[in-house]
Amino acid sequence: MDKTQKQKIIKKFAREEGDVGSPEVQIAVLTSRITELTEHLRFHKKDNATRRGLINLVNRRRKLLNYLSRKNYPRYQQLIKELKLRR
């Protein structure tokens, strides 16, 4: 993911100007990285270092999603719908 893609994601999911730490932004950025690594692993099946990193990213995203669902369930549902995640 290059800088411009990341900035677009942050701008789309930020609650206010300059917001980069909210759970929604973090989950969206992680989702983008997970998608890229999944595509990489389709061609490079034996790349176990990347596979391990991917698993760590998925776990981090799951923890953030659980946190968001506990703190603000309507925002959680909206984010799941926008990112087209199965949960």
C-alpha cells in the first residue's frame, strides 16, 4: 500500500480532520493490508514469514472489531457494512 492509498482510506473513515487513531481508521487500514497480503500469498504459497504477519494483522483487526462492537455497536455495524466483512 502506498502513501496515497493510505491517505484516501484515512480520509474516508476518519471521524474528524487529522484522525488517524480511531478504531474505524485502524480497522480500515488493516483490512487494506490484509487484502494485499492475501493476494501475495495466492502466488507465493510457501512464504511463511508473510503468512505469519498476515495472521498477526487478522488478529489485531479482530481485537479492534471486538472493542468497537463493545463500545459503539451502531458504528461497528456501519463499518462492517462499508468494508464488506463477514462477522
